[in-house]
Amino acid sequence: MSESKEAEYSGCPTCSSMRYLTVIGGQVVSSDCVLDLLVARHHAGLPVDINYAAISHLLHDGFVPQPLTVYRDVFTIGIGFTAKLQQGAITFHRRFPFRLKYSRGDQDSSPQTLLEHLACATSAACNAREEAVLLLSAGLDSTSLAVAAKHAGHDDLLCVTYGEPDLHTEVDFARAVCRQLGLRHEAHIVDTASRQIPKMLLQYASAVPEPCGDPAQIASVSAISASCDNSSVVLDGSGSDFYFWSPPRRLDLLKVQFVPGRFSGVRKMRSLLPFHTSYERLLSSPIEPYLLHGAWLRHCDTRNFFPQSVDTHRFWLSEFLANGEIPDEEARFQARAMYVGPGAHMKKTRNAALSVGALARFPWSDGEVAQYCFHLPPDKRYDRAGRKSKILVREMLRQLIDYDDERVGKRPFLFGKRRFLEAQMQFCREQIAACTLWSPAIGKTVDSLTKSLAQGRPTENALLSLLMVSLWHNHWFVRGLPAVLREAQLRHAG
């Protein structure tokens, strides 16, 4: 933890780590662990309060966008952000480092060179703890890490793939990759109706200082809890999307140019439509359609049961206007990189690892790997006509293993959200009802969401975000955090 009155703080340009900031005694205090700052604020007699805008984002978007955290006056910065103390308050500035115009396009673009860079980063990650575990979805990114680990001599790497009893396409692909490479592979097949899942989620919620609304969070917690402990480092394939540009569809450009959500009157029109209606999000702010996929609650929904709800539409609209010089074709890429990557995809793995005392590492976010890939010639980074990204990664995998990138493509870490909710609805209801963030009207909202779920409407994200925030509030903020602060205070006094 460090203190400074004048220093400018920069977030990690690849989000391999996140930096947390707060102001204590007129100085900026920073750390890579949010708990350090909460303890420091408590020692200084400053409040540790909830940031209701951040909670609103979790319900409306599924993640908290930097520089916000769920704690008031505690901030975080990563890719594209800098911070400085001005007149007693922290101010933030944005400059995304991986704009197309900044790429030199002068790197040696051979698959072997990419492999050497990635193998070095993967080896360093594997060596961080005694046991290395790779979350292998069999997509381009995680498969590349398996290949890189094998090339670096880490034959003992354990590759774990999440699946469900009749949803295991990822498992089949991943098992075939590991068979070719001679790496250990375990399929984590979980029954979403298992009584162990609520117990696992309670343990998770009691140990993690920040909630995450990524819809696959439960899948990550389940797989990591079963395979890792405090001697483990968890390797995750996230990080390459920050600098491997994805060419947009024409529809993406039209959304940015003509989305009506930038006009104030549209919010009233939008509130007349159920949030899960098809194409409802086209009435949102220009950035919102590019964030996490799926239907999410809105301010007009959450203010019915969450008295402190904030209209996050205004935040996204201001973000869009603040970055008006960005070419339309890069708007989606930059928004997802700066907000969704660190706030959802990477936080999902960081949180799951933290819950069992493991470390999370992202070799694709290594600085040297990022700089090498970002400065590749354009035709090795993306194919505009074919709307494909990571061209050199695809070439590397085709050369080194029998990998059909057309068939496998980009495979996310899947989770049967609907199955989980249907099987564990009583647990979800109990946790949501017990959360004192919500007014008594929450019961009516949950009834409505559950009824819509049974009718086949996409309300899974809304229910899951309510659950994850409620779990965090019930078991960490109300119970776990006060105990941690009391123990820290006793140590400080002693």
C-alpha cells in the first residue's frame, strides 16, 4: 500500500492487475487489494459505505464499470484509466492504449514467435504457485495457453473444463486438445440441482469483498472450488480481446450512429417495454448494447424495490459523449475492453480463485505479449471481410495441433443459468428476500421475474444479478467485513 499527494496513477494497460485508490488525510492511498483500503479507511475513522451507483450497475449491466467499486469513495483503475488528486478529490482521465491508429504493424508475424512470447508468459504464471490449473473452454485463447504451457515444459498442468450432464460440447473439444498435447484433463460436470451448490455459494460470498454479476460466475466458482486451493494458480484465457481488434458488423455501426437512446425522451418510451422484450436494448444509450449480452433490469425496474437506484443510462450516455472522437467502428471494441473485460470476465475468475485462496493469472494480459500482438500487421490481427480476429492465433493452433478454428471458434465458459434457477429457486428467493438493500416490494419483483422465466422469457440475468448482490451483502458486507475490520483494529491496537 502506498501514499502520495501529487503522483498520477495509471491503471495496468492490460488489466493483469487492478489498482484501488482512496483518499485518506488528503493523500491518495493505493493498493492492488481492495481490502487493504477498507481496513485503512476504518483505521482512519472514515466510513466504509456502499456505493449505490455501483449496485445499480450490477443490476442493470452485470458488472461495475471502472473507476467505481461497490464501496463509496473507493475506486479502481485498469486499462485506459489514469487518476490524480486535485483539490482533495480523485479525478479520472481516459485514454485507451490499443486504438487502431497506435499500432505500428511492424512485428515478426510468425506463429513460432507468438508461441515463444506466450510460452514465456504462461510459464511465469504457472510458476506463481505449486499447482497450476488452466480453465480450458477449448476456445482460441484457452487452447493457446495449453499449447504454450506444453511448449514451456509444464507437462503437469491440469486443464479443467466445466460441463453439465448433457451440455458438454466444450468438454469433448477440450479433452481432444489435451489428448494431443499429453496434458492432464478433468471434466467438472456439475448437477445444477445439487445441494452442494448453495453451500459453495455461501462459502464464496463469505470470502469475496466485491460481487460479480457475470452470468458464468457460478460456473467458475464451482469448477475452481473443486480443483483448486491455496497452493493453486488459476490460468484464464481472458486478456487478448484488449488488443486483438474485432471487426464490427454493419449493424454494429448503425447502432452507434443511429441508436435513439441518446435522446432524453427515449427513456420514457423505453420504460413502457418489459426489459426482456426483443430489441428493447436498442432504445438504450449508444454504448449499452455493446456490454454484456442478454436482458438486464433498468432503473425503471429497480427503483420499484431499490430506493437508492441510480439511472445508469446517464452514465453510459456521458461515457459515449466523453469519447466522441473515437471512430464509430471502434466504439464497441473499446467499451467492452475498458468495462466488460476487467469488470466481468476477469473479475469472475479473480473472485472464484480468491474464494479458495488461489491466485488468478491471465497470460494473455502479459505486457510483452500484448505489445507484440498489438503491433502485428493488420492482416495478422483481424480479417475485416470475414469479421474474424486473432488471425495469427488461429494460424499457430492450426500448425501446432489439429485445431479446426472454424468449427470451434470462440467458445465462452458456458453455464446453464435457467437450469440453475429452476432447480435452486427456493435458495435464490431466500437470499434475495433476506437482503436489506431491497424494500419489501422485492417479493413482487421476484414473483414477476420467476413467472416470466417459467414462460420462457429471458429473465435469468436479472435473477442472477439480484442473487449475487444479495449474497455479497448478506454474507460479506453485513457479516464478514465487520469481523475483518474488528480483527484488524485489534491487531492495530496491539
